[in-house]
Amino acid sequence: MNKKNNKKFTFNHSTYLIAEAGINHNGDMEIAKKMIESAAVSGANGIKFQTIIPDELFSKKINSELYELSKDWILNKKNHLELQRHCKKNNIDFFSTPFGIKSARLLQEINVPIIKIASGEITNHDLIKYLCKMKIPMLVSTGMTTISEIAEVVELIKQYNCPFTLLHCVSSYPTLAKDANLSTIQYLKNTFDVPVGFSDHTTGIEVSLAAVALGASVIEKHFTLDKNMPGPDQKLSLNPSEFLELSEKTRLIEKALGTPRSTIIKSEINFRDNMRKSIGVKSDILPGTSLKRSMISLFRPGTGISPNMMDNIIGRTVKKPIKAGTLLSWNDF
């Protein structure tokens, strides 16, 4: 999935799996690097961080406690570059979520292949316009939004001709399965004629797998090395073994979805004759007999005259003796 030129970055036909590292690294670069390694081994196509600049999120006056706490989540430009190199080494895409122009500019400077717009920023049109001008493919999360708010953003991005994918999302943590409303995926596809993925905040992998079966082009799941680590998102995150299961079952579902069938599948051929039926007779039939429906029965295998030819058989005159339980052939008439 890695591309040297961001403008040429495209999601292929497979579901793009994102390990949402977010702030689960707790500002520790060694943890962040281990997350990258584990996500790559677990089958993730990309790993997404959050580019935190406290002034873009909180006010010291209104949210002084959160403002101070967010300092623990900061990854500076040097950190970003170091993690980006580590991702390249592990063959996984590195990208992030900005929360303002400064963080967006940082991501632009290091040439990330994708930008993620968080649900909380969907009404931040100044930020979205700035990102559109960068022409970096965007993932736009739609949690907490009305359809009119989504429509405004879709129209805005299309004006700039910037590639993007909508992510159906429910911004409750954790999201209950009954609130996932996965039918929204197809609804957004039909309404806006754009690719649609799913940013999943439910626990477990079942809802994500259902989204894959419904055609989600992207799946994003929170990711952690250990659910017992400190941090607000650890408990609802997948650990490496769970993400690996998600990856393996996603690829199995993709194989099962296949392509629309219009003819016999190769694996069915050996079963076709054995499981279908042919036209036969219930009792001995003498030459010169005109066949009636009451004389006929259907037997396996399907190597004789097909039952759908019944109307062409009834009333024909038999020219030679036929034993009971025998399949008919066209040479019998």
C-alpha cells in the first residue's frame, strides 16, 4: 500500500485494515514502535496515530486538567519521522489525525499517504479546506453527525477534487452492537456515491466482520499491546492476537464474497451429476406404449434426460422394452 507519491495512493480492492494506535502509546516511543511492529505482524495495512498539539484541543482556562494530560500524548515532528521510518521498515503505512492547522501542516511536511479527519472535526471546515488543498487522500469519520452535516463536508471536499472515503462511525465508547447501525454503510454509498468504510468502537471483532461482509472498504479498530495499560482507549482496543483474528477472518470473508456467479463453479462439477435427477420409469414398459406421467419417476444420478424435459417426454411412444427403475434415454423412442 505504500506509495511514493501521495496523489497516486489508492485503496486496493481488499479491505484496508487500520490499527488505530491513537494515544495508546502514552507518549512512549518504544511502546509506539512495538505497536507498529505488532500491527504489521497482525495484518494491518496501516497504523494511525494522533498528532496532538494541546492548544488545538483544549483551553487552559476551560479544560486545564485535560490540557495538561494531553501533553503526555504529544509526538513531535522528530517522533513522527522516527515512527514513519519504523513503519516503512515494517511495511505498514504510517498516518495520523490532525486537530488543527499546525498539526495538519506537520503531517503535510512529512508526506503522510493518508489523512484522517476525526468525527469531532467534521464541522471544522477551515481545517478540512486546508487538508483538501493538500490533495492527500482523506478518511472522513462521521460519528455524531447528521446527514446534512455529512452532505456539507462531501460537497466541500468534492469542490477541491480531493480523494476521500467516508467512515461510518458511532462515537460512543464502547459502542453497543445494537447501536452500530451498519446499514448506514450502504446508505452513505447510495447517497453520496463515494467509498465508505467503518470506524468501529464496539468491543470484539464481530461487528467489524459484519461491516466487511456489507462492503466496507476500510475498517479501523483501536489497537493496543495490552488492555491493562493506562489510557482511556485501552479497554475497547484489540490486542495483537485479536487484530490478527480480525485480519484473517476479513480475508476469508473477502474470498467468500467473490464475484457474482452466472454459471457453474468448477468445484461444483463433480457434484452436479451425482446430486441431480434424471427421468426414469416406475415399472416395466413394453414397446409401443405411449408414456404417461403416472409411469414416470425421477432418480439420481443426473446423467440421463433432465426433469425439465418432462413435457417433451410425455406422450412419446416407446420402441423397445424398458425395465422398471431404469433411466430413459432418447434412443428409447
